Amino acid sequence: MNKLNGKIAIVTGGNSGIGYASAKEFISQGATVVITGRNSEKVQVAAEELGVTGIVADVKSISAIEDLVEQVKNDFGKIDVLFVNAGVFQPAPIGQISEELFDNQISINFKGAVFTTEKFLPIFNDGGAIINLSSINAYTGMPNTAVYAATKAALNSYTRTAATELAPRNIRINSVNPGPIATPIFEKTGLEEEQLKGLGEAMQNRIPLKRYGQPEEIAKLVSFLASDDASFITGSEYNIDGGANINPLLG
């Protein structure tokens, strides 16, 4: 069943991982999809593979977001679904957090997310849906994730307030909190391969289902929240983590 038939959907960071899988799921549900990303080559390749429009936009830049919105407005008019997915994960222990690392994660994960919604709202159809990609790290107290976790906690707080304020337009906004997912985001942390392997094994052992999630599993939840099946859901958070957040001491 095409539950997103006739909908215009935007996926930020849609050239890989959860964003790519969600764009693919949106298409299968009948939506017209636009993906964005910072890397022009990766955006172009992903857009061609998916058969969608790809637009290069760095959410660290407010002017880039404004240009993105203007292009979408010119090409598609109004939109119905916004998946605010673009984000970065840069681990660092307390005492070794640089200003550059702090600013980069805040700029992309929180400021970029907020202003993506802010700038798209004027061309949003009433009755639409916004989904923010957050993380269970907002609550876990996992070592080396202080700034990353703070950006996601801030995003969840923003989501709750936005749900109240957008309700008169019947625009629903929700957060999805994945646990460890098999995506390229870990490869961009700057950690050595051996460190990544150790981190991966330690995290997997703490998941009751004893495996990482797949991007396609997150995409199914995102697609549901974008659809009219979720018409009475707003201001909510969904943990999708194999049980990791309810059993933090397992392993």
C-alpha cells in the first residue's frame, strides 16, 4: 500500500545510512523524494541510484539551508514530510573536548536540525510530518559521547516544544532514537580500525538482541511516523535499539 502517495518528502543526509534507507522506503510508499548532503559526488551517486532529486546543502550554513528551501519551493512548491536526519558523531572523553569538536557537533546536530525545520515551515503543508533523528545517547551516559549526547537531548527537547506549537497547523513532529546501527557514521569518527572494532564489539554485547540494527529497520519506523497511520502521534520519542536503553548493564 502506498501510504505516502502524492507526498513530497525531504531527507537531509540522504546519501547514505539511515537517510538513504529512509529515502528508499519513502519511494516504495509512493512519495516524491528529495535528498540532501554535503558531499556533491555522494549526493549525485545516491540520487541516481534512488532515482530522486539530490541537492547539495551543508546544514552548518543557514544560507545553504535557505538556498535549499528556495530550490525545493521552485521545483516542488510545498512539502509534506521532512526527515531531519543529517548528523555527525565525534567521540571524545571529558577533559579532551576541543572547541572545534563542540562547535561542529552543535552546528550540525542541533543548530542545523532546528534551522532546517525553521526554514522549511513556510513551505510546509498543514497536516504534514517532521521526524528528527536523535539517539538513545541522549539518555545513556555512554563514555566519550558527552557533546554528541547533549545535542540529541537538546533536539528531543526542541521536538516536544515544537509539537505543541505546530499542533494548530496539524503538523506532527516526533523523534526517533536509534541505538547502534550498522551505518558509515562510525567510520567518520576518526578512530583507528582496531578502536572501531573494539567499540563495536563492546556496544553489541550490551544489546539484549545481540546485534546492531539495520538502516532499513529505522526507515520502517520513520516511514510510519511520516504516514497518516501516525496521525495521532506528535511530540513523542521512539527508542529503536534492540533493548539497549532498558538494559544498560548487560554485557
